[in-house]
Amino acid sequence: MKSSPKPSRAIALLILGTALMGLAGCGRQEVAQEPVRSVKLLTVGTGSLDSAMDYAGEVRARIESRLGFRVPGKLIARTVEVGDRVRAGQLLAEIDPQDYKLAVQAAQATVVAAQSQRDVALADYKRFEALKDRQFISSAELERREASLKAAESALAQAQSQLSVQSNQASYARLLATTSGVITGIEAESGQVVSAGQPIVRLAHDGPRDAVISVPEQALGAFKPGLVLQATLQATGQSLKGQVREVGASADPLTRTFVIKLALNGAPALGSTVNVTAPKVTSPAAQVIKLPTTALFQQGQATTVWLLDEASMTVKPQPVQVQTVDGQEVVIAAGLSVGQRVVATGVHVLSPGQKVSVYSPAVKPAQ
């Protein structure tokens, strides 16, 4: 007699049900909520801007020339390098003079031909002048010979002038130093075809030296022509007097700073770093928005701060535009308005829409 398979089927169904209940229990696990972070806040306001007192600059020559050839050609030689000291009249570079030498030879041949024509015309005029004295020819014939002589003399003068021009062109194939100084830059190499007037070398003239610094717009009012300031060479610590002789009339399009040139009373090495001490400028009338550097962070290519939404007590990122740095603070040019509340510290641990609470320091109980 065969046994019934029903108990085995019941056991299998029981095991399957138990497994499904276990899986259902695992799927009902709760997701951990993001913690509410305590943050320090500050309210955006305006304040006066105090410019820095020290500016780093560079020592440059009062006069710096970019020297180039007066004629075009292929550069075949350059006899100086950056840092070389040169004297007035020294050869700096040379272009291929062959074409200019041929032009001189052609001009010389033209002068010889014009001179021969002038000599023939002069001989004819003298001969016809003698015939006129003997009344063998008319006055009109002598005048024609005189006109031919003047035309030949004019052609000779023109040929001689052309020869002088071609000789000058040939001499321009050699680039000479206009004065004594130091080579501060090279802008062309041998084998390069250069045009007339194209800079080949930069020459810093011997003589007075300037300290060149860049200052922000808000500090420009501290610098007036004739103002005497203290300058210190960074390498040696030597102290120099610098007198403001030139104040930039327009800002640099990239850095938005103004160039100030100070005439130094010494002759420090070109390119030396110099620190210029300027009077401190406070402008109460120029109110700006300033934030501590701890309130800013980088998000992609933008500088950003965290704004507090007081209704939901959450934070959101707000891109801002930084104008300049003032000590441990930055000046905000755009992106914020007075009265907004931003996170002052701990900005790198927050995320958009995160719940926050306002931090309040614990008060120590009285003894």
C-alpha cells in the first residue's frame, strides 16, 4: 500500500513561507536620517575697508627700450643673451645683408651712368656756348643745350641720393645698442625672418631705477606724486627711499590693480624684489561687505557660502564674487545683500538642504 505525499508538500510550503516572511522583514529596515548639525552664523553687514600697508614690487630701469631693425630680413646672428651688459654702439644682432649690398651696387652703377650723361651734356653745352659767342648758332639752340645739362645734373643728384638711401639700408642690417645698459629680454632667434620695427631685444638703460608695485583701487588714494615712502630690498634687507613719480591712470584689465612707480635713491640690481611700506588707508565712506575666510569654500569653479533658510532651518549654497583680500577677511563684490545670514565655520561638512541648528556656547555655572 503506497504512502500519501501530502505531508511532504505541506512541509515545503511551510519553509517557503518562513523565508518570504524573513525577506519581508529585512525590506522594512528604516533609513538613518542625516544628523542636524550645529553651526555658527553671522549676519551680513557693511564695514570700512583697511588696505594693507606693505606691497611687494620689482626693481626696473627707468627707461627700457625694445630694439629692432629698421629694415626687414632674415636674422643670421644674435651676439647677446639675457643679462649681458652692453655699451653704446655694440653689435647686438645682424640680418642677412646680401640683398642690400646688391642694391648698393645697383645704385652705384646708376650714379656712374648719370655722371657720364652729365659730363656729355656739360661738354655739349660748353661747345655750343663757344659757337654762340662766334654767332654760329642761335640763342634758342644754346638754351636747349642748357636745359639738357640741367636735366642731366638733376638725374645725377637723384642717383646719388638713391645711393645714400641704399647705403643706409645696408647699414641698418646691423642692430647696435643705442646706449649702455643690460639686456633684459630676447624676442627673436637666429633663422627667424623679422619685419621692420619688430622687437629683437629689450635693453634696460643704465641710470635711475624704479620700484614698480600694483595696488588695489581702494588703496589708490594713499599714493600721490612726490610722496616719499620706505622701500626694503628683500634679498639684502637694504633700506631705500622711494618717491612716487607716477600713478597709473587706468586699472589692469585682468588684476584690476593700478601700477605705481617710485623713484629709488640707489641703484639696486634689476629684477630685485622690493617691499614698499605705504600709509594705511581707512575709508569709512566706502562701505563694503566682508566675510571671514572660513565662511568660503570652492564649489566647482565658483566661490560659495552657505545661506540659512530660517523658515526650514536648512542651508543652501550661494555663489559669490570676491573683490580683494583684507587681512583675514575677504571683500565680497557680488552675491550677498545686507541682512542675510551665512555659516561662518565648518562649511566643508555641510550639504545642500541639510538641517542645522544655531550653535550657542555653553555657559559655565557660577561657583
